[in-house]
Amino acid sequence: MADPEIDWSFFSMARYLLTADPADRSVLPGAAWDGFLARLAEAGRLITTDDCVPVAAVDRASAFRGLLQLLYFGMERTLGSADPARPVFSRPWPMHLFDYGAGNPDAVYRTVALRDDVTYRISGTLGNAAFFSFEFFDGTTQAGSLLPADLRPDLAGRFEILLGPKERDGHWLEIVPGTSYLLSREFFSDWAIAQPAGLRIESLDDPAGAWPVMSADRVARELEALGSWLVETVRVFAGAQARGIARFANQWDPQVSRPAGDLPAIQHAYWDLQPGECLLLEAPAPAAGYWGIQLANSLWNTLDYANRQTSLNRGQAHVDPDGMIRAVVAHTDPGVSNWLDTLGHQQGSVHMRVLRPPAPGAPLRPRPERSLAETRDDWMKGWDEEEQASPAPSGPGAPTARVLPLASLDAALPASTARVTPAQRRRELDERLRQVTRLQRG
């Protein structure tokens, strides 16, 4: 059987590593390390030779720092992967420091490596997230998902669920063959009172083969996985940014990611601003339990949201009396509450997530399926492929964007616009850092 393919999704690395030979006692050749260094150099060349990263000083520096962030992130997904036979949930991702794919600043993400020949018990207590999900992956392919109702929690939020290849007594679901990874998502609108779930996972039986911890084949595969993933990740996200700037500079892309399904939908916009310019974003406040907006750089690394205001959500943003959100993307603080700080980047991307409210009267009950295969929603398929250009967004509910001279911003904003002083901004930033630090403790 051919080795699994390594692509831009870090989930593919977990599956690839599961094929390592734990009994390999050969001496690791130096060529394995040299090959990794060659892939790392290739990723760096993509940044400097493609048109995806502008030559502006901050943007170029941010891209190379983003490559270091990706390197760290990938190392945690390879060298830091726990034994699937003795699994543990990862710590929450510190996305303001080490990010991948424009991770959500309002989120607590945790991961755990799995095997498809093992039965697992996942238990714990749900927190107060506005959105929570378990999502399973076979490489890049989504292999099922679970929402809180599917976990059948009691009134205190406690739950227990069994996942594996053969039916067990209790609340059991059949895992999809090939599953190698679990991702948990929790989105919070109020960081100050956020209570992440307490999660535990344990293996109920032994896998058919041992987990390779230290063999030549395992380490060679770690080097191959990390190097190949880095190149593909830079290619995919930098390519998405370059296409976005070419087609939708300073406007919204009308195409929506994940327009249907369990996960919040995402809409993207792209800025290309000179000094003294700003981008005014306007959208009707979503009628949803959760929404959030954030900025990312040319590699789709989330901009530092702990020390700067590069994101806003339902609980943080000011909504005008007419029901509109007006946010200002700018290099310098315009003194409005809804400022999104570019950190000096000439170009970047805007990501707005919206959780669709349930249909009126829809019961919140577990889905009846006994197999995770029935819950699959392969929303990642084809995401990295270049799409055809779409017409500009239109309609009364569509978000809009327009470039303005910063000196003309006040005239374009309503009188109801919330303002802040430099002292107020500093207090708000201090509070952001405290709240993010608390969330990242898990």
C-alpha cells in the first residue's frame, strides 16, 4: 500500500506518521536531515519569489516570522504527537504566537492523535462556549463531527462517549476507517467569563501494532512530513492570499467557505492599504449566537490579538443603532472603538465567522446515526484549488468595504460611532492580554 499523501492540512501528517515502522533499527542517513533543510529552503523561496507576499518591509518580515510560526506549529503536530494508544488532548493552541490557517482568536482548539483500530472513551464536562464541536479527520478528509447534543450531556454538562471500530455497551459510535485525528473547537463571545470544557480521552484496548516512538523510520517520516507540509502550507495559503488580492483587493469575496453544515460559515476580504488610507467595513450585525472578525497576514497567520486589537466579536464590537457593524482597518489608531489594527502590514486578509442560528423550533437533540460516517461533511475538499472569479458581492445583507483617506473617516461614520481615548485603548489592550492568557491555560 502506498504511503498516505502529505498535503497542506496538518491532519495529513498524523496519518502519515501512523505508518512508521517501530521495529526499524537501521541508522538514519544524513540525507534525511538534508532533505528537510532543502524543503525548508524551498518554503523560504516561495515567500521571496512568488507575488504572494508584497515587498513592503513589515509584510516580508511578517511572512518569514510566519514561516517560523508554522515550523513550530508543525513540530507540535509531529514530534509532540502523543501515543494514540495513550492519548491526551493537546494544550490549547497559543494562536497569537504560533498559528496556522488564520485560527480564530475567540477559539480554544485542542487536538489528539487517534487510531482506527482502538476504542476510545471521551468524557468530561462542557463549558459555556457559544459553539463547540468535535471534528474527526482522515488526512485532509473530514471523517465526521459531533455537536454538544450528540454527546448527550446531563444537566451539569457531564458526558461520556465511546468511539471505535466495534460496538460497545453505552453511548457508542463507530469510527470511520482511516481516522487519525480529532480536533475540538470552542468559540467564545466573552473572553472574561469563558469556561472551556474539561476533556479527557483514554484508550480502552491495545492497538494491533506498537506506536513507533524512536526508530529511524519514525524520525525520517517526521522530517519528511514536516518539510513537505511546510512547503504545501506556504503554497496554499500564500496562493489563496495572492488570488484574493488580485480579485478582491479592498472588498469582500462573495464566496463563503462552509456555507452549509455544522461549522460557522466564513467570508473573506482583503486589504491593500497605503499609509494614510483605511478600509471601512460595514455589515448588518448577524442574528446569530456567535460571530467574530479578525485579521491575518499574507500567509494567513492570525495577527497578534493578545497585545493588539486585530479582532472583534459579538461581545466586543460596538453595533450602531441602525443594526450595522462598522469596523475600520487602519495602520494607525483612528480613535474609534471598532478599530482593526493592521500592525503596519500593507496587505492582509479579513476573516468573518458567523454561526447560523438554528431554525425556529428546531429541537436540540442528538443525531440518530450510530456511525460517524453518517456525519461526514467534507468541507475541505477542493479548498486549495484555484476557483473561478466571482461577481462582486451585492444585496442588502452583504458586507461592504470601501477605501477612504484616514482624514475623511470621521465624515463617513455616523454620529453614534463609539470612540475611545488613548488611555481607554491601553486599558482595553491590557485586559485583552489578561483574558487571552487565561484562555490559553485551558
